[in-house]
Amino acid sequence: MRKFFYYAIQLLVISRLYSGIVQRDLFIAVQSFTAIIALYFTYRLINSVLAPTETELLKADGGTSEDLNSNEKKTVLLTTLFNPVVSGAFYYYSWKNKFPKKAKQSNKYSWGMFALIIAIYLPFIVMKTNQIMNAGDKTSQQPISQNARWAFKRACDEGSLSSCDTLVEISKK
């Protein structure tokens, strides 16, 4: 089941990478590429931890309580840096029955990385939102083109406008 979800998510990320390349959106393409790499190393670490110990666990009749070692911590931190939610979910749900301490530790690391990424991107998102919201103000303050002035003048001459005061204000600009 783990292999199925790994390949399904990889397929989704690869399709996102393809759409980023086709649309020439470098941000999405780079983000998708790093997510593919992070998912690969996530899957590889999970399998390296589970593979040699599955037979030992059957003999020992129960889970182990050992913590993440230094290499596993580095890999968990690196992969959750690029893809915190999916990598964290893979670690947690793959290890929760056989390695409950490792699962809890990797889950804490993934949520910590998720909070760090949100804290880093939040000012950028607020700044971009303000730029988008203020873009409408800038366009409304732009001078009106000559064609628009002629259209207003013609409408005023024909009597279609109820008041030609706006024409006088526009022509002053």
C-alpha cells in the first residue's frame, strides 16, 4: 500500500512539474522538482528502516522504542524541508505501528518544518496580496486616453450624459 501511495503522489508531482515547465513558471517547476527528490529520499529512508527489521520484529513479537539516529534525523529534516506535509505523513504512517517513537519524532519535525515554511512565506504572501490589491488603485489614477475623452465629449454633445461636469474634470487632467 505504501508503494502505491508513493507512486500515486510522485505521478501527481511529476504532472505538476510538467505543467510548470509548459507554462514557463519557474517557481512551480523548481518546487515540484525538489518535491520529487524529497519524496524519493523519504521513500528510500522508510524502506531502509523497515526492510532489515521486519523479520527481527516478527521474532521479537513487538515494536521497538528506539529514537531516530543522526543520519535519519538529517534525512527527515531535509526531506520535510522540501515537502513537509507529504513526507511527514509518509514517515508517520509508515512507522507508527513498528516504530512509534520514530514516527512521533518525524511527525514533530515535519510540522516544525511546515510552520517554518509558513513563517518564511507569510510576509511574501502578504506583500504580494498588497501589491495585487493596490494595483487597482494605480490603474484608476492613470490619465484617460484621448479616445476616451472624445467618447465623453461626443456623449455630452449628443445629450446622452446627464451631466457634463465629469467631462470638464476629465479634460483638465
